[in-house]
Amino acid sequence: MAIDKARLDYYKNYDYPKHAYTFFHNKFTRVHLLDGKTFSGYLIKEYTYEILLIVNRKSKDSDTINAEGRIMIPKHSIKYVENNIKAKSK
């Protein structure tokens, strides 16, 4: 997907928050760790040294989701974080 000039101008003039993790608060987020593991869930809270992620848990022998879990991830172990941006309709 190519980003057009209007979209680049939007990002250029955007009022960015003080803390970058604010972009991911209460949104479905994928967190990639330095050891190669990936967690997907909702980033609920960001602390000084950790982030709190709410994830769906599956039992080992089944594909059904049977519990909701919290994961505290140290920031120093994060390689990068990503989520999708919904395109605004014209």
C-alpha cells in the first residue's frame, strides 16, 4: 500500500503524544520480543519499566479460548510493537 501525499501531511501535522506507548493503549497490539516470541493482546497499562498486556489463553490441546490472562512484559525485552491503523474513509 502506497502512502499518498495527503496521508504524509496528516502524519507530519499530527499532535504526537509525549509517550509513544500511548498510540497502543487499549488497542489490539502485537508485541515482538528479542527472543523471537510474539504476544498479541490489548495493551492496558504502561509502567516505567513494564507494559501490561491482556491476552486470550488457549489450552495446550485445544484451539478454544478458555481464559483471559495478563502478561507483564519488561520493556527491555521488547524488540518492537505493532498494530494496524484503520484507514479513514473519504
